[in-house]
Amino acid sequence: MTARLVYDADELLREHEYAAPHVVAGHRMHGGMLADGTYQPPRALVREPALDAWTEALRARGGELLDADASLLGGVRLPTVEQSRVLLRNGLGETFWNSLTITGKIEAKGRLLAEMTFPDLQPYVVDDIGEMAIGHLGTGLLYAHGIDEGGLPDQGIGGHDVMWFVARDLAFGAGAYPDVEPPESIARPEAGRRFVPEVEPVVEGMLSLLANLLIIEFRAEIGFAATQAILRTPDLFVDRRAEAELAAELVGRIRADEEIHVRSLRLYLGELASVRFRTVDGGEMPGDEVIGRFWHGLVHWATVEQPALAAAQQRELIAARIARHPDPDRVLSEFDRAA
């Protein structure tokens, strides 16, 4: 039996039958709990089998998911897990609190994906994309991604934004530190430059969106692992140990959701690499050339240049916080040794 390759939006947004809603600390969040007590990510009943079918079809055509994972971003990071532990052990929790708050607010911005109108790529692609995931980007897939991140606030259902805030408050208690806004993003020096002028700007715009989303997901995955390790440190949050463990579990549920996003984005980019694009001069251009030209520059920025700039910014902020500690020299020495 041939797997289905065409779906409508209602199907791609369909939920599992949950035994119980997903509620933590009085907050209703997306997804739900199955009969065995495990967490089930939202909108996955049809979406995940559809991703399976599209992936199998891509491979049958000789294509493959984009060959990339979070190890791409294995460069410098500040603070490290051990440096975060040093700060927390010395009563300097603001850096970790801020990271959880900022992550939640960045996740909330992802809801824009559910509010944007995306162009149909078919006019710009030679091959028929009707039976590919990229033919469904505006038919539920990117909408689902957006509400995974920012929830359905009008229905009182939180997404990843609320999940991060709940995890933070479980560990620290509500209002432990002042609210904080995400810093301005560090823009690439060549921001706005056309990397593939042979194709229509709308094509490069969609490629930029999808590639940057994947980099964001990879960066988040590194943050998830670090956050869980910190929350599960036995000698931290000693007065809220059970709550910190629950917070780590909640981050694990976010990770389960984000695995669907990473898989989806790698599939979209793999499909785009497998097709032929129409060029502005009436010719054709292979998708792997289009993807490769854009992706490699983005990866260099995200793995080499941006992390070093971000680490320098963080170092300055953390040094200022340590300077306010009663024993700043000792704490700074411990912090540096933990690098």
C-alpha cells in the first residue's frame, strides 16, 4: 500500500486522544498525557506519519534529509554548565534565571509562523511539489510549528513560551529576579545580501527562513541539554529539589516537541535540495546548489563568528554580576577554572 503524500491543514493539526491534559503548576499547556503517563507532543497524530511518508518518498527519489545536527554548533559557549553551577552555588542565580526567561520570550516570537502567510513555492520550482512536505508549508506545517512555540493564548493553552516560564518558576519561585528582555540579536555583517541572485527573492527568503529556523533549533537543543543538567544538579535548588526535577522534565517535553521541528526542517531543506528551481533568466538551477550556497555561509556565521561575539557579551554581563558579590575575586577565579 502506497503511503499518502497529500494532506489538508485539519489533518496535519490533528491531536492524539489524551488521557489527561498537560497541566503543570496550574498552567494548561499543549500536548497531553497518554494512558501510561507519558507526555505526547501536540498535533502529531497525522503530522509525524506524514513526515515519515515524505521522508521515505524523498529517499526513494535519491534524496536525503539535510545532513546537519546540533553538533554543528559545538563551538564556544558562555557560561558552560559548570560555570552556571559555580554562579548558582554562590548565590548568583540571575544569569540562569535570565536565560530561561529570554528563551521563553524568544519561543513566544516563534508564534509569528502561525500568523504569517507563506508563498506557494510551486511557481518557482520545476518539479511538482504537491506530494512533498514543501508543498504543505502553508497548509498546516508552519502554522503548527508556530503554535507549538507560542501556544494558543486565546484558548488558555500555553506553548513553549509558557513551558519555559513555568520551568523557571518551578526552580526559582515566581519573581525571584526582575523580568528581562532578549538582547538585540547579533546580525550577520552581510545581512540583506543576496546569496542566490539567480532565483526569485521569494525563494531565497523562504530558504533563509527555514535555514535560520534550523540553526535556532540546533542552538536551542544545546541549551536544552545544558538546562536539564543544571536543574538536575543535586546540590542546587536544594529547597526546591522536587520542583527543579519537574522543571527538568518539562524541558524534556519541550525537547520532544522540538525534535519534530528539527526533523521537519531537515526534511524541507532536503526536499528543496532535491528539486530544480526556475531562474530569473528563464533557466533552471539545481536545488543542492541553491541550498549549499546559502547554508554554508550561515553555518560559518552560526558556528564561528556569532558564538564568539555572544560569549564576549555574556562575559561582560557575568563579570559585572560577580563584581557585586561579597567575595568577587574568589568567585571569578572559580568561574574561570570551570570554563
